[in-house]
Amino acid sequence: MRERLRAVGRDAFAWSNPAPPGAVFRGVVAETLGSGAVVDLAVDGDAIEGFLPYDRVDGYVETGDDYRLQVATPAPPWRDARPSLATDLQAPGGLVELRRGDGGRRDETARMAELLPVDPPEGWTPRWSPAAGDASLDAMAAGLERASDRAETIESAVAAADGDGDGEPGRIAAPQAGAWVWFGRESRFELDDVRRRVAATMPGHHRTKAADDDASAAVDLVEAVCGDSGDEFPFAAVADQFGPREGGTLAIGHGKPDGRGIVLGRGEVVERDDDDRSVTVEREMTAGGTYDALGVERRAGDVARTTLVEGRWWYPTVYRGDDGTRRGTYVNVCTPVELFPDAARYVDLHVDVVKAPDGEVRRVDDDELEAAVAAGHVAEPLADRAREVAASIEKAL
């Protein structure tokens, strides 16, 4: 499934999730914070951290304490967050999850479930999802059977781990595999084409819904009233409704091929050109260090002017001194830019092109792109596209 989703488009990325929902760990408290504890976990020798809220554990929590914990809420690699942990055990599922020692709810669905030919393992109670109310008895039975298998897997693994008593952090059980998939702009439009085979789909259906929580209902209304509604993504209409807007603030969300994400900075949107589907952002720089790959000192009062175009595989940042003198240009090669209300988003493809104040043009970080390909973070077709874009920019500059 992971590789199938990654194959949707060139700018789709997929990463394994070492701490998927329902995974059980033995963890050791590394640090106590205001609302919970940071817990050291481990998978195949790699260090992983989780977060255990104090209200999910009895008694005081101190550094060095060890617990058997389960992942309640996973955390994607591009966010600055840790998976949320709990001490209570659950067997996750679609229509039903099983909870150990929980009395459960006595609603109509639960009463219907008493007719099923499948019983949960002893000590585990089913909690049925709202979707189960519309499911057939056969589907409910199959869902309960799958959840029961997971519960038995968890229980057996926990019993074995409790018996070895080594106390070292590590994963005890993972009843479900997990992966994180990032769909870039090109991939979202590929998904539009798939959806269009079976339902009216406006251009940029998935792109627009990803822009804002309120956009989902707006897209549904447009498709219900207007059908497919043209061939072009309505950038101006979407930006007018949700942003970005001139005078507002926009972050530059810089994704990494290994799944990490950082914010390069935030600046004022000084211009938006709906014909070009672009925004220009200005940031005032602080003193200290040098500009990456340019070797030019960063001074207080310098201004970075970045122009980002929706759907383009690169964007330039021009650095100027407080007197207007050009101090260098850095062109970032990336997956097609998406201009969301609060941030421009893309995944950096390592190779970039710089133009020094004296006019020298250099292509940089090809070695980092090669390393990303070797590590499996960047597929070869995407790397070829990055090299092609970098070569064109180098020639143009």
C-alpha cells in the first residue's frame, strides 16, 4: 500500500512509522515537563521519544521510571511533536476497537453486537465506531474478529515481555503497520483525476481542501452546483477566500525528503499576483553568520525578498542590504510550491543554485541529492527532475 500511494505522483513521499497507533513499548522516563513526561522508546536500536500525559498514569512520574505504554496518537515526522502515549491497552480497528478492562457503552449498536457469532477475548470490551451503526452483521463480525486477533497478539507479547524483566526500552508489539505519506501538489492533482472518474471534481479539489478546514464544505458546494467547473485551478478565488493576502504573514514551510519539516522564516506578503499565481514575501534579517552557500555576512537591516509561484519547481530569494545593494540570490529547487493560507509548502530537493554579489553562478548540494537517492528518500525520477530544473536555472542566471 505504501509504495502504491508513493507512486501516485513524482512529489509523493512515504516514510515508515516506527510508532504506529496501537504499538506497545517498554519506555523509560527521560524528562518530566509541566503536563507530562518525555519517554525514551526504541525500535531496532533507533531512539524514539514519546509523550506521556500525567493524567494517564497513577501516582507520581519521575525520571528513570519505566512503564509499559501504548501509542494513543501518532505524530508525523514533519511536525515538532512526539507520539502521545497511554498506559491502558487497546486493540485498534476500523468498525470496532477493543479496550482491556473497560465496561464500554450500552448503545443500540452494542446491543446488536450481542447477536454476533464472535466474542472478544476475555477481559476485553468492544467500543463500536459510529460507522458500525450502518454496517451489516457480517461486516461487524469480521471487524470484531480482526480486533480480537490484534488483542490476543498484544496480550501474548505483553506477557512475554513482562516475563523477561530486562527493563530496557523497546517495542513489545505492533498489531498494525504504519506509514506516513506526503502528497505534493502534483500528486494531489493526480488524485483529482482518479476521483473525477466517479464523481464531479473541480480542478484542485484535494489542493483546495488541504488549504483550510472550512474549504471542504466550499468545495462540496461548488461541485454540487457547478460539476467539474472548468479546467484551471481557481487560485484567485481560493486565495481571496482563505489566503494568503497582501499585508498578511506567510511562513515558508520547508519540508525535507526524510520527512522532517522546518520553518525557514515568516514574512509579510507585500504582493500577490493572481495572473501569475504568485506571492512575494519580505523578511527583515538579523545580524549574525553568513547566507547559506553565498558566504556573505548577514547584517542587521538586510531584507530577504522571496517570490513563490503556485506549482513551480523552484523559488528565488534575493538578499539586499539596507541601502538596496544586492547581496546575493539563492534559488531553491523543490517540489511544486503550494501557497496555503498560512504557509508556502514544498519538499526541498537539496540541489540549489546561487548567484554571488560579483555575478558568479554556482550549483550547490548535488552531493546531498545523491545521498538522499541512495538512502531511498528521493526516487530517481524526482531526482532527475531536480537536476533538470537546477540546470535550467543555472543557465538562465
